[in-house]
Amino acid sequence: MKKNSIRHLAAAAFTVTALSGCAGTNLGALGDILGGAMGGPGQQGQQGQVVVEVQGVDARQQVIAVRTQQGQQGNVMYDQNTIVVYQNQQYPVTALERGDVVSMQVQQTQRGQPYASRIDVQQSVQERTGQAGSVGGTGAAGQLQQMAGRVGQIDHNRGTFQLQTQQGTFVVSLPYNPGNATTDYFHRLRTGQTVRLEGTFMGNGRVELYRFI
């Protein structure tokens, strides 16, 4: 997340490798996930929320390239009415950087394209890269952080496992509708195995998995 002046932001150049074609590109599996967040296809005007990682911003096309927790990539539209909030301050969409983890309020346009009306930055790429290694139990609820530790008890039915760190033991749960890669990794976990992950602190020693790293 860039904190430069608007003048500098306007001059910044982005390399958006995930963008292809125009904003109407078929999103495939990503569209299904975003559609599910909005209540399914054909739900024009309905809003939903989805957590994604920014891959880049194309100011000319007014689209944001994103990647979901399941690994699908595609484009989400925005316009001058789209609000970006980071640490209780508003920023232009062009302040977003590759690697920022954001929560988007999305809705479907008349053409069936996902549009973001509000974007809340959960963690900037600078915060993510500056938090390498284990973190303690000091993470605030709703904050995404990196963790490292040993796997304890595993509950395949509930999709949870214990992560034993130097700061204590946390219960890590799989995200809603995890991708195949995440599910396969989870089923290969063994007690005593050392793992690193990114997750969102939910409070009371619980963490929702964002991804294995």
C-alpha cells in the first residue's frame, strides 16, 4: 500500500501481468467465487465480500488484477466512486500495490462483471514482508499475520489443526471453500511437522488460514 502523495501516485507505473484483454475477460473459476460471494450468478445489485491479494492496477482500464485464497486470478472493475480504506484513511485505488491483501465489497454489473464498491486493506505488502518468521499471540482480531510452528492435533472432519508456536498453541481452521492446493496440503499434514502460514487472528487463540507458505 503506497502512502505517497496523490501527485506521486498518479505518476507511478504498474506492471499488471495478471491482466489480459479488456475488463470483460471471462474470469472462469474466479468469477464463480466472486459470484458466490454475491449470492450466485444473475444477482445484479447484490453485494458480497471476498478477501483477495492484489496483483496490480490498470488505471486506464479501471480494473484491479486479483488472486483469491484459492489461487484463481482475474480482474475486478472499479471507478471514481470506489473507496479504498487503510488504517482508517482513504486512498485512491492506484495506491494499491501487488501483494496487498484486501477485503472487497463486490457486486455484479449489468454485463455480469464484478465491481468493487469498497476496498479495505487488511495488510499491506510492506507489513507482510516485514513480518517474516514466527509471530506471537499479540495479533489483533482480524489482523493477517505470518506464523510458524509445529503441527499438533489434526481434525480432518472439522478442517482444523493445532499449531504449536513459541508463544502458545493456536487452533487453525481452513477458510471457507478452500482451493484444491490448500485442501491437499492440509490432508498431508502430520503431527510434529513444521509449517509456515498466513492467517487471520479470530480471537480466543483461533486463526483462519489464508494460505500455507
